[in-house]
Amino acid sequence: MLYLKLIVLGVGLSAIGGGYLYVKNLQRTVDVLKENNVKLEQSVATQQAVIEQQKRDTEAIVSAMKEQSELNNKLNASIQDLENKFTKVNASGQKRDIGNLAASKPRPMERAINRGTKNALRCMEIAMGAPLTEKEQNAIKKSEINPECPDIANPAYVPYAN
């Protein structure tokens, strides 16, 4: 009988000891899971911040692309305008021949080409980010503007208003 009581007591103490160890193990597991949850929440917050930054970056890129597209459209219009200057039809219905004009009137043609080249180079400078001069910003008369690209070189100029 004593053995039976000792066995029951031993089994009871073993069950209590096993239960104690099981609860301690569960507490450690809960602590680890809490730490993992904190890390996961921090990771989610970091990911949210990255996503928001990517959204802002994407919006900035779209805006820059839109501005670049608008500038390209203006430059293409300027190029078309320049091409039209070289293909004007004279009073007799023939296209103007720059070669014949240069041969018959070399000095005026040289001045016109040099002035046009200077104006076109200034247009390129502005398109690449050079700031406008005060004279360019305030030009409102046709005689004051850069005729090669008045839309980007002379913002105050309104065609046909003068």
C-alpha cells in the first residue's frame, strides 16, 4: 500500500512538474511570438513607408514626363515653324531657294543665317535649363522676341496682339 501511495504521489508530482514545465514552455513561446509580432508590425510600417515613397516618386516621374512631353511638343512646333521659314513660296508661286538667295545676296543672307543660328542656339540653351534674361522675359513686341522659339524664350509675348 505504501508503494501504491508513493507511486500515486510520484505520478502526481510528475504531472504537476510536467504541467509546470509545459506552462513555462508556453510562456516562452508566447514571449517569442510577441517579439515576432513586434518585428512584424515594424516591418509592415517600414513597407508602408516604402510604398508611400514609391507612390510619391511615381507621381514625380509622371509629372516630369508630362513637362518633358510638353517641352518636346513646343520644340517640335518650333522646328516645324523653322522648316516653314525655309520653304516659303514667293509671289510667283515658287519655293524660295536659299542657295540662289545666298549667291545673289551673300551679305544679307550671312547676317540672316548668323542671327537665326544665334537665336536657335539660345533656344537650345533655354530648353536645357538656362534661365531667361530680363530682356527675354519682358519682350512683348515682335521686334524684341526670339523668333525661333518665342513660346519658350519670351513668355510675355502674345502673337498677333501687337
